[in-house]
Amino acid sequence: MGELRKTVIDGETYVLVPEDEYEDLMDSIAAEKIMARIRAGEETWPAELVYELWETDSRIRTYRNYRKMSVSDLAAAAGISQPYLSEIESGKKTGSVDVLKRIAAALKVDLDDIVV
């Protein structure tokens, strides 16, 4: 760490930190907050999944495959028929908000993760 200087403004003491070191400190604080969320059990996504989500034509299928679920498994967990889920995944049907919420819950993701 570089040289820290103190200054007094209106009777209060302040510490002056070089800008690069201040930015490094802020990055460290932000990183620690993220690591605390991970230690608390927040799920993280591998880069391969994130890249696939950018390019996929079916986020539901991508998450389903990531969770290692068959179409039948996900349909049963969401309380819908397998053909209906297949039509949603293929884009032939959109699915109601209620159905999409149930699919998201079964996939353990937020609704906005599957609808873009």
C-alpha cells in the first residue's frame, strides 16, 4: 500500500488514499460480499452454462439439461404433461405465467431466468 496522508476539513480528519488503491479496496470488499453469499449456500453457475444460456433457443431446456432432468421428470415436477412441456421448450406454445412459475420452481431458478 502506498503512502497514506491525512487532512483535516472543517475539523474532521480524513485519510487520503491513492485512487488505484481505493479501487482495489472497493473491489476486495465487493468480492468478499460475493464470497459470503457463496459460503451461505447461494448457487453459482459455471461459465459453460452462462454461455449456453446466451445462445440457446430454449432456456427451459438448457436449465433442464443442466439439472439432469428428463422432459418427463420436469413435466411431472411442474404438474404438466410431457407433450405440453415439449411444446413450450420448442417454442410452439408460450405457457401461462402459472405454468412457467411451476417450471421455474421445479428447475430451482427464478421465473425471469427462464423468460427473457
